[in-house]
Amino acid sequence: MTEKSHAGALLDKLETFIGTQTFGESPSELYTPIDYILSLGGKRIRPLLSLLSFGMFQKNPESILKQALAIEVFHNFTLMHDDIMDQAPLRRGKPTVHEKWNANVAILSGDVMLVKAYDLLMDTEPALLPEILRLFNQTAAEVCEGQQFDMNFENLSEVKEKEYIQMIRLKTAVLLGCALKMGAILGGANETESNKLYEFGVNVGVGFQLKDDLLDVFADKAKFGKQVGGDIISNKKTFLLIKAKELAQGKDAEELSYWLDQLDFDKEMKVNAVKAIYEKLGIKALTEAKMNSYFEKGFQQLESINFNNISYFEELKQITQDLIHREK
């Protein structure tokens, strides 16, 4: 992104717009947590995708700031509730809402966030509103399905690769697809082009989660910004662990099972031991190959789209590639 890019300018406008929003005032315990979680920042990738997608087909993407913010409000609603389920103490380096207040406050504030997301969508042009609401409703239900599958996996001894890919598709990727498709629909794109943008978002979304799985184990510790090997420590059923359990034989299988069964262990020893098994089995290369296959599918969809404004297309493509090559 050079000079003041479209993306940079749109992010500035989005942040200013978020700052002007009043979700409610009383009782303050209900509304202050909403302002708090939205103030924690983040990359704002999802609303930015909506704005850039709109810009590919029509001028003035600022005209859909409300709909883009609806996506961001919904995303943060899911984070607020996920943090309760995961008993997470921190979000973006700050106390989570349930830690700063309590779980009941976080549940209720999250519920209001979902309502406020619909409020933001209601300013959509009447002719397009049913299609936008159907897309949003389908996505919201699928994100919840993905979260439930993820929780189910915690109690399963075996999770298949296909099941894991479907879980991350629902939990993470469909919201990226929704953000892109919503922007395209609002920008006047036809069904074919908006569906291609949706598939682009879903495919790169799956790739991004596989990238996260990979970084958790193989990232440069100095650049990663959090503990390397956290997924190994918690026995999280990532793509890497699923493939290792599938491929390990003999002593490798025994050692992997040993570390998965331990309740009291030295964290560094466990991370190093499991990572060594991954390296022996070539898990890193397998994960990279799977990840890249999704990125390639996504970009094939993107490159086949007929659009009006090439500068927005180029920026959307560049932002996605920057995320692909991130090291944290």
C-alpha cells in the first residue's frame, strides 16, 4: 500500500466512524463493555474487505460504513462469547470482558452487540436488504456451528482432517466470505461475481487458519508475540496434530501418545518433543502444501472476477498476500 492507499483512507474513516457510534448508555454495565471491546482495535480486516469489495464495483465505499461495521460488531460479539467459553484472560493484550466485569455481563453485552449489528444493517437499500440479511443470518449460524464443532473436538480422541477443515471453514472462513460478498452485493455486482468473491474469502480464510496452526509451532519466537507451542501444550487438535497422529508409527506414535496423555509436564520439554516428531514426519511441509492449495484456489476465483475499479482490486489482492506472508 503506497501513499495514502484506499485501504489506509478507509481504515481511518472506519475508526472515526466507530468512535462516533453510541450503542447505548444505560445501564452502563451493558454498554460500556461494547465500547471497550471495540476500542481494543485489531486489524479490522473483515470490514475493510467489505469496503474494498464494494470499491471494486462502485465508487464511494464510505457509503457502506454501517454495513461494514455490522460485520466488525458481529465478529467482536463472537470473540466476547468465545472468550467466556475458552476462559481466556486476555484479548489483544488486555483483560477480556468477562475478566474485567464478569461472565454474565459479557453474555448480555454480547447479545446486545448482535442486535446492534442488525441495527446497522437496517439502513441497507430496501431492494437489497432481504439478500443481505439472508447472507448475514446464514453466516452467523455457520460461525456458531463451527464454534460448537470446535468444542466437540475437545472431547474426541480422533478428529479427521476433513472434519477439521470443515470446522475452520465455518468458525473462521465463512465470515471473510460474507464480508466480501456483502460488499460486492451492495456495490451492484451480479450473483456470479459476488459468489466468486465469497469463495475467494472462504478459501483464503481456511488458508489463514492453517497458517495460524503452522505459526503456533514454527514461528520465530522473537516475532510471534506470544508463546510458541501453545497449541501443543493444550493438545489442541490442529491440522498438524491430526496429520501427525495419522502418520506416526512405532516409537513416534508411542511418544506422541505419551505427551498427549501427560497431565503434569514441563512445557518446554513437551513442545520440543512434539515439534521433533512433527519435523521427523514432515508435518510442516504437509501443512504448507495444504495451506497453499487453499490460497491458490482462492486467488483463481479472485483473478476470474469482472470488476470496474482495478485499484481496489489490486489493494484487496495485496492485503491478502500480506496476510499470507505474515510471521506473527
